[in-house]
Amino acid sequence: MPAPVASPVADLGQWPVPISELFYSFQGEGPNLGRRALFIRFRDCNLTCGYAAAPGSANTPATGTMRCDTEYTWNGAKHDLSTGVQHLTPQQIWDELMRLDPSTTNPGLAAVDLIVASGGEPLLRKNALLYLANQAVSTGRRMEIETNATITPGANLIAAGVAFNAGLKLASSAVPRSRRIKPAAITAIQASGQARWKFVVCGPDDVAEIAQLQAQFGLTEIWLSPEGTTAAAVIEQMRRAAVPALEHGWNLTTREHVLIWGDERGK
Ligand SMILES: Nc1nc2[nH]cc(C(=O)O)c2c(=O)[nH]1
Ligand code: SF4
Ligand SMILES: [Mg+2]
């Protein structure tokens, strides 16, 4: 098949991107906690949470207390990144999401009105996101992007009305500050008026660092999110985070899908 030809009005829907999984679940975190949602999990990430640098081998030990819970999307030293990954055009992604929406086959059900893009790092695929955001808007749906907030989204994506669940990474991730804190991206996402800042908390040191970032960048709408891939760990971290969150004026989310399904994929 000949390669697609770029046109001035680029058809953003035709360029394939690597997708780790597409699924239908509840939004497990943040302001839309508990709402039914259609998820797109993109492959690849520009960060390496848990490790100071990309691990050289499967045995490279993680040194951060905060560890990525989706290493299978980016850590090629430990996982075969091609397993289960599909290269889909944004148009195919949208078609598959609509297939996952039970209202497509049963019009008696309410349509799933929330699309969640996660990864990996979804802002590595801005054109795909823009196509999907436009599809969402034109079908009366909203879209949220779970991002590490190190990449500027660009005016088009902001104008498309997406919300950013912007999860800045802290020292506990072991990623050097210069890689995880990108002032231009943070400023653009905050200025969009569409950001909810979400911090995964593992311990008391995280609280001071969040307060510092809030002051430095004027972050509004802060959410703490408990680290953990088991229900017991999530509940324990929520108990520890509750008082600091109330004292600092921050919100606290749980991770509903972990409470229900542990760290099962595609949930
Ligand atoms: N149910 C569910 N909700 C989520 N919200 C954010 C998720 C993520 O992995 O970014 C996620 C996830 O993996 N599952
Ligand atoms: S930014 Fe998110 S996906 Fe990327 S390594 Fe960190 S936790 Fe994992
Ligand atoms: Mg997750």
C-alpha cells in the first residue's frame, strides 16, 4: 500500500501510532472518578519512573520509591514492547472505541461520554490526540489526557477543549529533576485553564516537594493520588495522605480500578 500523502489539511486520522491497549472501564482517578470511560493506552514514554535512566537490562534495579505501573508500555529491557501492541490509525482507534461503547450495539444504554488517553506518555502522539479530541467533541463526549506534563500540548489540542490530568513526577521517581520538570510545558498546561495537577504520593518527602512546585508554578487544582498496585497499598497511602492534603488545601483521589482489580491490565 502506498504511504499516505500529507495534505495542507492534514488528515490526522490516517497516521498509525503504537497502541498498548484500548479498554472500557471506570475512570479510576481524579475529578471524574467512577465515571464510565473509554481508554486509549499509547505505547512509549519519555520518562523512566523508578529508574534514573532507561534501564540497560531486565535486572536493572529500580531505585525510586515511586515506580511506573505501566512499564510494559516503554521498558524494552524488561518487556517485549511489540507483544500485544497494535499500530492503529487514529481513525481505527476511534472505531474500536465505538465498538467498545456498549451503547453502539444497545442504543437503550447511555453512551460512554468520557474518553481517557493515557500511556506511556500520550503527548508523544499529539496528532492522534487532536483527531481523537475532535471526534470526542463532535459526538458529545469529553476527553482527558493523563500526562506527565513534560511536553507542551500545543494550541490546537488546548483549543479542542481536552482536560489535562497532569501528573508531575517527584524526586521519589528517581528521574533527575531536569528531565521531569519542564517549565515551558508546566506553564502552558497551567495557562490552558484545563489542568488538574495530580501527584502520586509515596511518603512525607513528596508533600514538601508538591508544595514547592505549587508555589513555583502557581499550580491550581491539586490532587493527591495514592501509589500502589494492591488495594491494601492504595488504602494505606490514602490514610497517610489525607491529613496533609486537607492541611494544604489539596484534593485526594483513590485509584478505584486498583481497589477493584489490583494491577490487572486493561482495567
Ligand atoms: N480504570 C482506570 N482508570 C485510570 N485512570 C488513569 C489511568 C492510567 O493508567 O493512567 C487509569 C487506568 O489504568 N485504569
Ligand atoms: S511518566 Fe507515567 S508512563 Fe512514563 S514512566 Fe512515569 S509513570 Fe510510567
Ligand atoms: Mg494506570
